[in-house]
Amino acid sequence: MIKRLLKNKNRNHVIITQIINAAIGIISGKIIAVYVIPEEFGLYNIQFATFTFASTLLISPFLQYLKSTNKTLLPKLGTKIYFTAFTPILFIAIVAVILGLYLYTGHLSLNLAIILLIFIPLSSINNTLSDFLNINNQIQQFLKMSVLKSITSLCFLITFFILGITFFTEPEALWIMQLIGVTFGSIFFFKSYKLFKKRFEVNLISFYKKYFKFAWPLMILAFWSWINNFFDRYAIDYFMTTDNVGIYNANYGLGSKFFLMLSPIFMVMITPLIYDVKRIEIKKTIISRYAKNYIIIGIVLLSLIYIFKNMIGNLLLSTLYKEGFYLIFWIAVAFFIITLTYLYETIFYAEGRTKVILFGNILSATLNIILNILLIPSFGLTGAFLATIGGFTLHLIYINIKFHKL
């Protein structure tokens, strides 16, 4: 068994990379927990939630379409028409983020507006490169890009707080940390992306018609998916305080990190197999095998997190966020559930059956809204995590039923 595992070099490299990124993420989280007060961290997370909404509504569906047609339409139509079609979508996303933040907070600094103007296009390029490397099984390049992003982001974070830079606010510094990572990832790995010349003529209107037929469920999905992942921040901000948003999100981020680090190991290995040309029965068998192993590892990991949650909180956060240490385990449970769901969802993305994913998110998000509104006023942050677990569990149940009916 051990000998067989060691022979799989790609898997071993993915695991090593995840360990490196995990260590870097832990150090970054510790620095943020020590130097950034909960109120400022809460403000950053409200800003990030707003960016994520616009990104998943407008940008992510297009990148998913590019990913799903990488070996079919893209070589025929050429890269240029994809770039041409994406440019106005990207512009709308940038305007939406900046305007949304201004309307919600009543103020938007010039620094933050400039940062977002640069960050949003570069993050799109970075995600395109990452998807390309993944689906074309260029695992080594994919992993190097991931590590480079993490290291450069950490270097900025250390430099910012050691030098005591005051030109930027703490939330702005966290945005620059993100910007530095995607910039270096994009610059050093752009040459790895394969550009295609057009072989067949198609006008832009025809392209958009075909694209929106694929993307409209994903665009609607973005709204419901955003509710599942970010509505609780706004609910906490409304019923409680921005300070509580910071406490919640720091522990949420730490609790989620365990499975967000474990899940990519499985996703990177499974993606080339699922997107290859194979019968559905074979894909289902592959996914079921990976899911079974994921469940076993997840149960062991959750047991350890439950036993050592306070030690983990003291070690990786700070006393500023101690009030929410109990959340670490429960958020880990929630992300075990949702990352397991992602494994099953890969087959629906590969088969273009995005409506199934949409309906799963609608069910989950609806329950999430109801539970957040009912529970947060009475139970505070406990109500927030209960809403998250409830929504994610319903999502898993629905997707699993659809998976077995394929």
C-alpha cells in the first residue's frame, strides 16, 4: 500500500505543496491575528465578501466556461474571441465591486479603489492559468504557482508589519497581500498558457448566446453560493457588531483551513480524470472511491480538532480572538461537509449539468438565510455556525441523491 502511494509522484508533490502552503497560511494567519484588531479584520471581510459576490456572479462563470471548453471549443474558436468577450464582463465586475463597497460602507478610499482596479483583472488571469495547468495535468507548474503566490504574499505581510508602514490601513494591507500573490503567479507562469488561433469563424453575438446558455445557471448560482458562504458576515454585522464579524471570521478561517487544505489534494488528482473523455459510470466510480477515502481521513482529522481546538486557537490566533475558539471545530465540521460535496459536484460540472448544482445551492442558501435570521439574534455566533452546518448538510444530501441517480 505504502509502496503504491509513493509511486504516485503527482500525489506526493500535491501533498508536499499543501503542507508548505498550510505552514505559510498558518504563519500569515498568526501575524494577522496578532497585529490586526477584530474590527479592522471584520471590515476587510465585509469588503472581501462584496468582491466575492461580484466575482462569482460575473467572472467565475466565464472562467468555468473557458475551463470546460478548453479541449473542445477553444482550439476551434481561438483565444482572441474569449478575451474579447471577457473584457466587458471584467469591466462590469470592477465597477460593481467598487460601487457596491461605496454604497454599503458610505466611503471608499482612493487606495482601495486603485488596489481593486489592479487586483480583479490579475486575479482573473491567475485563476485562468491555474485552471489551464490543472486540467492539462501540468501538476508541477500548477503547484509551483501555488507556492509562489503563498510565499510572496507572506513576505509582503511580514514586511508591512515589521516596517510599520502607515501609508495603508490594515484592510488595505490585506488586499495588497492578495494582490502581490496573484501578480507574481501571473507574471512567472503566463508563458505556460497555450494560445490558440481560430480555425472556425464565429461572431461575438453567437459566442455570447452559446456562453450564456452554459453560464446562466452559474450566474444565478453565484448569488445563492454567496449566501451560503458570506451572508452570515452581513447578518452578524447587522445583528451584532463589526468586531464580532472579525472574531467570527478569524475562527471561521482557521476552522475551514483544515479541509480547504485537504480538499485540493483530492480535487487536483480527480479533475484531470473527470474532465477526460470517459463514461459516466467510470467517473462515478472514481468519485466514489475518492469520496470514501476523504470521509475516513475527515473523521480522524475532526476528532483531533475537537480534542485540541483551544490549543489550536491559542497557537494559531491570539487572545484578541479567544472568544470564538469554540467555533474552530464546528466550522471544520461544516467545511468537511461542503468539501465532500465538491467532490460529487465535479461530475455535474464536467457533464455541463450546472442546473443540479444551482438547485442544490438554492436549497442550502434558503435554509441558511432562515437559520441566520432566526438564530443569530438569540444565540449570536453559535447561531451563525448552526446555520452554516444546516445549509451545507442539505446541500450534500441533495447533490448525493442526484449523483446516485446519474
